[in-house]
Amino acid sequence: MCVSKMLQVRHVPDAVHAELARRAAAAGVSLSDYVLRELERVAARPPVEEVLVRSASRRLDLSVAEVVDTIRAERPNR
């Protein structure tokens, strides 16, 4: 069973509130549901720092020349 938590955000600028309300209305949902959906979307993505650490640990076994050759070979296919 999932226990929900309440989150209150203070000092939301009028322009931000208006834009979120506009987007919620366009999506046909309440402002609360829209903001919750956006928070879920943000929370589902890994933090930038985590992505950078993961990508730094990956190693390509290609030389610079091989990468350049591949790019040049693929350009005509665009």
C-alpha cells in the first residue's frame, strides 16, 4: 500500500502559477494533478550528476580516427 505525502509550495510567483494553471486546463486536469504528474516525471529521471558519473565510467574502444571516419561515412545518408 502506498502512503501519500502532502507537499505545500510557498511563494510561487503569479506568472508561474498562471502558466501551470493554463497547462493543467489544456490537459483537462486539475492544477494539483498536473503538478503531481510533472513532479513524478522529474523524479523518474536520474539526477544530472548521476548521469555524468555513469557516462564517465563508460569507455568506447574506438580511436578518434574511427569515430571521424564513421561520421564522414554517414553524412551522405542524411
